[in-house]
Amino acid sequence: MPKEMLINVVEGEECRIAIVEDGALNELYMERASIERHVGNIYKGRVNNIEPTIQAAFVDIGMAKNGFLHASDVIPAAWPRRKKGGEKGDGAAPAGQAEPKAREGHQRHSHRRIQEIFRPGDEVIVQITKEGIGTKGPSLTTALSIPGRYLVLMPGLGRLGVSKKIEDEDQRRQLRDLLASCNPPPDMGFIVRTAGLGRSKRDLQRDLQYLGRLWKVVQARAQSAKAPAEVFRESDLVLRTLRDIYTPEISTIWVDSEAVLKRVREFMKIAMPRHVGSAKLYTDKVPLFHKYRAEEAIERIYSRTVSLPKGGSIVIDQTEALVAIDVNSGRFKHGRDAEESAHQLNLMAAKEIARQIRLRDLGGVLVIDFVDMLKAENRRNVERAFREAFESDKARSQMLHISKFGIIEMTRQRVQPSLERSTFMDCPYCKGAGILKHPESVALEVLRHLKLLAGRDGITQIEVSVHPEVADHINNAKRATLVRMETDSHKRIRIKAGPTVVLDQASYRCLDEHAVEMRVDIAPPAPPPPPPKEEPPRQDTPEE
């Protein structure tokens, strides 16, 4: 079956784009109107404060949280110019202007310390490279990049390059020579994207001119705007996906919205006029994603366990620090040789794991535990298959060699929260832990708290509201303990079943002899501070 792109739009709510190949969901991109995306946007910001201990500056770009700019992400072209004794000091041209010296290319890891580059109040042009996650603000860089269809413009870089994904040296040389023949401006850098492979000089020239005009608009906005201000906004999901993902291998682009189809065709007329006819309106009564069974596949990618053919499975667990992926053999068998069974299962799992990582947009540190293999050759085969499965992945990734224990450690670019984090919220009952206490454990905890409260003066009655299962356990299995506690403390204790109470929670209400509710804390009182040590009396020594 051919490769097709499906664009499903709910106006003002959500946009989903799926790449389907051979009836299987290969890639999924989702964006909601309620969650604004900022990666790729360029801002004129103001340095708020500098932290020399972490070599970073916090920049106000007009968002709720300041952006994080590390010293390694500050290129020389972004250093502010200062005047000292009427002479220009070290630094770069004013905001929005590139410096001629930058033609030699920027060094990502500058030797200058952040406190030597910026001062609070300095203005700087920055671009968001990573969304703020949790309590962290967005990550910033001064090495700006504006992507086109075939080229990427990098102001201030001043050199020509080719995407690292194009590995053939002859192709890289041809593309670099072709780009140089387009006579790019000397103060601008350009990189040929993978989509530029096999394109004519005219195509590259047209993209270069478009990016040049766009950069002049950004410069004009940066010079006239008052910081903090947004000076460039990245395209929306539809145009961004067409620009970055679309290839001639995609035979048809199905769009279920006339308004979006119009925008798609307008963009394609400019960027890829030969393929405008591949964009079509979907009018079937069956919803687009249901027709191609993409909806079912999306539901499965939220599952912790993913089944493999012939009985194997993979288990995916996300934590705060890393993603752990485990391959389980289950009932999988391949012949009578256990080593070959493990080899074939791991080859199958490697492709599916790479697919799940792309679909779920997992990033950060990932640890993949394959089934143990004794032969080094088999481990190398699995490692090779895993690397090949990531060749089409747009996110940057690095991976180590598979260990003798069958473990691969890798990192993958995390630009935004994963699909799961964007779609789900932490459970308000388990607080994201995924587990609740057993009713018996909660009952024992309640009895311990009751013993604490029963020993306090002034309390005559204690009422406890718990989950019905916990109440049944206390009133039946622990009835004798409860009666003995009431007798010893001369207090009345009532266990009430609350249908709305969470299984592992309990609320306590204490009353005095006048049936007035008392404020109590089930935590034990803090011990009094130790008395100060008495210092021995000072004895004066006789003077010599």
C-alpha cells in the first residue's frame, strides 16, 4: 500500500496529522489550540539576571517564566556591543544585525563566561529550542535558525553546510557546490536539508531568496520592537509538517477540512508546485482516522504494554528522569534454539520500539532492555536493526552499543512533553504513582492514628470517614481492637463509610465534651528543643 498523509482538523480545537504506510500508523503529530507551541519562535528579550554558578542567563521574553540561556548557546554574533572610553568593546552587533566576523562560524561552546558577555538589562535576540516543562522555563539559544523547504537559514553563521543525515560524501560535495553557486549573502549561513537532495539550482535559489526576505522582516521587527517582544512565529502544525515531513513518497494528502485544504494547496503552490494535485478533500461519511484505522492505533499507543506477533511484547514505563522499555518473550518461540528465538524476537522488537518512540514522542534518556543473547554477532545485528529504524526520525538521537546484558542506552531530543504527558494528567487519587494502598494497610494506618488521638486530653469523641472497604475491614476484622481502644481511653470512636472517600485516604473529626469540633493534627507533637548547654564559668588567666 502507498504512503499517505491524513490531516484531521477540529476547527479551533485540535489538529492531528498521521503518516500511514502499508496500513500501519508510522508517525503521529498532534497540536491543540489550548496548548500553545513556542519552539522555533524568535524573541527580542531582556536579560533579567545572571547565574555564574550554572553559567546561565535568565531572559525575559514576555512569557510567564523567564527563558534559560546557557553560555554554550551564546554565539559571538550575539554578544552586546559596549562602549568604553569611546571605543567599541568586545561583543556583537546590535540586536537583529549580524557581525561580519561571524562568517568564520560560531563555536557552540564559548570560552567566555556568561558574566563577561551579558549584564542585567541587556537586550538579546533568542530562539526557543525546548518548551518549558513543569517548573522549568523554555530553553533558549542565540544561534538562530529559520527553516525553509530545502534550506535552513542561520543568521550570523556565515558558512554553508549539508544536513548530517546525508552521509554520502559525493552527494554532500555536490550539494555544497550547488548552494555556493546560488551566491548566498556573505553574512548568512545556510544548510541544505535532506529534502534538498536531488533538487535543482532554481529550487534552492528560490528557497534562499525567500529566507533572505523573511530574515529582513525579522530584523526590522527586532529593531523597532521594545523588549520583550515576539519577532518571528513558527508556522502552525499543518504547514510545519508539510515543510518538514512531506516527501514525494507520500502519494496522497487527505484533508477533512476545506479551509485547511485551501491553505495546504496555497503553501504547496509556493514550496512544491509539482505536487499540488496530491492534496485532496476527504468527504466520506466515515471519519478519516477511522477509515484508515488510525484511531485504533492511537488508542493502543497509550497502552503500557504493546503486543508483538507470535506472543512477545514490550513494556514502556515513563519516569521523571528516563524512559524504561523492556522486551518480554512471553510465548514467543522460533525453532528449538533459545538463542535464535531471542535473536528473532529482539529484531522484531527493535523495529516496534523505534516506531513507538516516534509515535509517543519519547525523549530524554531511554533504556531498552532486550532479551539476553549470548552471541556477540546477534547483539550487533539487533543494534544495527535498531539504528536503521531511527534513520527516518526527525529528532536528534544518540545511542550506545548494546551491552552484553542486552541493554541499549540512548538519548533522544526532547522538544516538548511526550504525547502521553500532553494528553493525560496525573491521577488526583494516586498523585501519579499509579498505585493505591491496600484496604488492610489503610485500616492499620487508621488504627495507629486513632491510638494517637485517643491519648490526647479534651477529646471525647472521634469520627473517622473512610472508604467503604476500609470501614468494613475495621468494623469486622478489627472490631475487638476498636472496642479495647474505646474502653481504655474512655472515648467514643465511630467509623463511617464515605462512598466518595478515596481508598487510601481518611478524614478525622474530633469533638470535645460539649460536642464542639476541635482542631487536631494526627502528626505526633514535635519534641521540645533541648535545653541550652551551660558553659563552664570562664576563668581569667593571670597576665604575664
